[in-house]
Amino acid sequence: MGANGNEEGEKRILRDGLSIIAGCKSRTGDIWEAHFGAAAIASYFFARDNRLDEATARRVRSEAAAMVARYGGNSGGEGAEPRVGDACLPSREAERMVMEALDRSIDGLHWVGHNVIYAAMSLLAIRELGGWGTRADIEGIAELIRAFERTIPGRSWIGHTASDGKKMNVDEDVSLPVIEDASQLSAFVLSELASVRTIYKAEAHHDLLGHMLTFSHALNVLHDLGYRDEFRRGIGPILKLAKALRASRNLGEKEAIALYSPVDRLPLAKAERSERLPTEPEYWVEDFGRHDWDFGHVFKFPFSFYDHLNRLPAGSIPEAVDRFRYLIIDNLSGTGSIK
């Protein structure tokens, strides 16, 4: 197979990811299985954008294909073939439908930014493919994004309740920066990650830190794709998430932790440090499927982290790389994030 054939084969994972996102709401009645669609899309761009050696990139693609096969995709099969002809909606119209749906919720913090994450990953894949899907497919994505209207900021927090998150004021907080472009947002979130002293393996901590990366990255994708107004509208919500996380920045072992969560329980366990990074071939040597690909975060967290890092001068904020080691699964020891 020639170079173009290889490239088209690799892009099948984008179509699978879009299919999972588009069918999530109708198939499950919920908003969460789309995690795996967004992760499938993330796997493609992570492998492409980070100069992985071929063996490592092949392993990333293999893991992603196994994930979508389990969660509604069909990577490599007939169902993964490009949609062509009159049934395929023009990409400009597809983007309009997705952004029209996002317009209804982008000004608020909803489920730690998954409305923006799903929209941005969908647009990134559609743009890369030069178009995808029927009107019904794109309406499925739009329906999913509209489902985030009037939802909570998130369900697990340290030092704040979900209600506090809704009311949090960031406009007059002089400790928060003015952010006008994507590189400034990347510098900010990596600095916030680097400042955390101890990371706990909990939805209220480890998971929120990871989603600070993915939510802010999704805003940067919108910026890159030309949706600058929507980028600016999303800055307030990501600053709310970052400000809420500052309450857990300097937690010590003997300090009382004000935990508000239906799933986390005290005492919280410390996250373990991964000796390997996702850009290293050793990281991918075993089967992440036994961890259920950590709800897709095996791909989403690395894609977002390295995209942020690549927007800054080499060697910037080295402490962020160390902190990131506590957010990822160490596949060989079986430790890492929760769903």
C-alpha cells in the first residue's frame, strides 16, 4: 500500500470516533460513551503530532482500534469507509450545526467541559477528513452537545461544592491572568498543573486535573479552527475549573480534606508516578484494554498534555512533565486514573 493508502487507513479511526460520538445519545440515552469516540480521535492526532517512532505509533493505533471495536466502532471494516456522495453533509454545514449546538452552553462550566471537548474533537476530525457524515449523523453530535445545557459543573470536588462552582466569580480575581490566545492558555494550565504539590487518585483531584488539560485543549482547538469568539467565551469556565482546583494545590497528608463527591471516599490515596511517558515505546508494551482504556483517558490526556507543551518553547515548565506522570496509567504496574 502506498503512502496515501496508509494515510487513509490511519484516518479510519477518525470516522470510527465520529460514529461513536454521533450515536452515543441515541444508543445509550446518556452522554458518556462518547468518551471513547473523542479518545479514538485523540489517538490519531497524538500519534501524528508527536513524532512517535513507527513501532510506537503502530501500537497506539492498535490499542485505539481495539477500543473502538469494543465501544461501537468498526475500525478497518466496511463501516469505517468514508461517506461520499449526496448523503455526506458538506463540512461547513456540519461545523455550523455542531457550533450552533455548542453556542447554547459554552458560556458555562458543564461536566468539567465535556460539551466543548466533544464538539472540538468532532470538528477536528471532520476538518481533517474534509467532511464526514449524513445530516442525521451530525444531528446526533449536536443532540449530544445540547444535552449539556443546564447541567452541573461536575460531581466531585475538594474544597468546593458543585453549587459553589456555578457561582464562582473569576472576573474580579486578580490572581487569574487575562488570556487572549491559545499559547497563553497552554502556559496557564501547565503552570497550574506544575503548582500542585500532591496529586490524589480521585475523581475530585486526579480526574479534574486531567480534564483541566482536556477542556483547555478543546478551547485551543476551537481557536486553531478559527472559532475565536467561542474560544474567548470558554475562558471564564476553564478559569472556574482552575480556580476550584487551587483549593487542593497544597494539600498535606495530615490536613483535613473537605471532599464533596458521590464516588470518592476518604482517606484519598496518592496517585502513583509513572516511570514511562506516552511518547516512549515502553509505555505501550502491554494491553490497556484490561483497564478499559481508562474511559478513553489513555489517549485523551496525552494528546491534550503534549499539545499544550508543544505550543511553548522547548523546556518550558519542566515541573508540569513530572506532575503529568501522576495523571497517566503506568500500564505495567496497573496504576492510574479512575473513570
